[in-house]
Amino acid sequence: MIIFAFYNSWEPRLNEHTNVLIKEFYLKSTNFKIVKEKEFQKVADLINHRPRKSLDNLTHYEVFFLLHQILLHFILELAMFIIIFYFDCSMYIVEDTENLRQLKSTF
């Protein structure tokens, strides 16, 4: 017997929904000792590549990689901003030190 401890209100519903999806592929009388790992992976891939209404008809796979691309783009933009800001500030510091030297030389 397997007992799951649920911590969030949505977890039992998600678990039940996933069980229903798995039951579409395997009968209740299926002996899972003889089902091969490749078959399990094939079923998992089919479930994960299935469009979901809650995800605006995107698949879990598409959402994961879409978010990954957005996050990667954000990180690259942030890195470019930091580099440009750093070099821009360092130019002002160099200019300010040159201006200070000129001011000191006038006194």
C-alpha cells in the first residue's frame, strides 16, 4: 500500500488527474512487473506532450522550454546591461580623474 502525504490543496487533484491519464494507457489488471521501462517512458512522453486547457492548449514540454528560453533571454539581457553599465561608469571615473588632475594642475 502506498500513502501520499499532500501538502498543498491542488496536489490530490493533480495526483488523481495523472492517475486517470495513466489509466487510459494501462488496464487495472496490468502486471507492472512485466511492463518495460521503455513503455513507461513512452506513456510519460505522450502525457507530457498532451495539450492542456489550463496551459492555454500548450503542452507541459512547450511551457517548460518556453519559460526556459524567456529566462535565458532575461539573464543575457541583464548581463549585457551590467557589462554596459560597468564600462560606462568606468569611463566616467576615468574622465573624472582626468578632470581632477587638470583642476589640481591649475592651482
